[in-house]
Amino acid sequence: SPAIMQALSSRQTAFRASAVAPMRRVLPVAPARMVCVEVSAGVGGKLKTRKAAAKRFKVTGSGKVMARRSGKQHFNEKMSRDDIRAASKMYTLSTANIPNAIKCLPNSGIKGSH
């Protein structure tokens, strides 16, 4: 009996010896075929706007990128009227986030957006 306990002392050996140990099967898999499709639309291709970004950001006439403030979807009962009104206003995007927004809006008219 001490020899059996010593053999089953490690977790790995005990797991292998259990009746419910999962069996690992290696199934033959056919090699995947690579298909290369080339799409061309003139020189350089057509620049497309990311519609999710177009709904979130607005570019003003002077070139500022405006976005909607967060925190007005729910739990407004505890907010004061001034806080709710302030959350309704749009704000100017920070300079760190402007390049990300501009990349998503190539036809916005901002210099460097495409």
C-alpha cells in the first residue's frame, strides 16, 4: 500500500490514474488553402468612412473635432439639472485622440485625414 500511495503522490499521476480523465485525441486536419484576392479601384483605392466614427464625431467648419459627452444614458434621477444639461453639450476632442478620429473620417476635409 505505501508503494501505491507513493506512486499516486503527484497530482499528474493521480489524474492519469482516475477513471474520468479526459482523453486527448489528435484529429487529422486538412491543410488550409490560401486564397489571394486582389481588389483594385483605380489608383490607391477608394477611401471609406467608418460609419461608427461618423456617428460619434462631428467636424466643425474650423476643423475642430467634436464629440458627445458621456453619462446621460441612465441614472439621471440622482443628477442635478445643471449636470444633465452639461452632459448634453458636445466637447472638443483632446489633441491625443484627434489623429485616431481623423483616420476613421477620411472625407472629413481635415488636412492629413487621407
